[in-house]
Amino acid sequence: MATRRSQTSYEVLVCPRRMALVDRATPVDREAVERLIAAYIAAEGLRSKAERVSWAVEQVIKNRFPGVILVAKEKSAVVGVALAVYTPSAELGRVLTVNDFFVDPAWRRKGVGRALVARLLVEAKAMHVDRIDLEVLAANADAAAFWRKVGFSTAGRAVWSRDLG
């Protein structure tokens, strides 16, 4: 259950004595963000490339590419992350694409993911975004179920890609 704490921080009741805060990532969070994104990539059965992870995080944290990185923290530990980037589209309008979303397995099913999504929706509205897109691997039924529970649905489009390097 996400509740408003301030204009920039959201908190979620995780258990009677613990609270996880969701806020925009800062440069201080960078190492933890990169660690969680690498864990996310590995959890998808892929091989993480440290230079790609570092580059992507740097682009958004330093505002070189429009978007947002959100972190969920329990005390000072980062336990969840969402990285989303803004893309203008003549067809779809203003799109926020969630490229990376991960909650530490020890913190799943405790409201952390829902709190990240709640804050992501607030950020998207502030950016005047028309829609939020994301991809879920076909084999990741848990992720698909999570996104359905928080109000997302498939867009009826297939993702096509070509690796360039």
C-alpha cells in the first residue's frame, strides 16, 4: 500500500515495523542501482555487461537522457529499482518505457514492487506521459502476473529487435 509521504518520497508498509521508501535515485545510489540491474539481467537468464549497465544508469541519473530511476530503500539499503526512459512517438504520443524493473527476491510480495509502480505512475503524470510500455519475457509468468495485477495489459504488439554489436 503506497501512501504519500512528501512530494518526492513514497513509503510502503512492508511489515509492522519496516518501511521501504521509494524515491528518485541519486548519484549516491548508483552502485546499488547497478548491482540490482545486473541481478535483474541475470535473473532473466541473460549475461550482464557491466559497461552497458553503468552507461544506462549514468545517462538517466545525470539527466543526459530523459527518464527516471526510482529506488526502493529499506533503511539505507536499495531493495528495488525501476529505470524508465521517455520516448516521443508520432503514433503513440509521449511514452515512458520501463527498461529495467527489479525487486530483491527477499523483498518480493511485500509491496515494494507496487510502491515502485505507484511512484512511476506519479512521475509519468508529471512528465505528461500518454502511456507506459514495458517488456516481459514469455517465460517470466510471475512478472506478467505482477504487471496484470497493477493494471497493465499486453499491447498486442510483438517486439522485434536486431543486435548491432
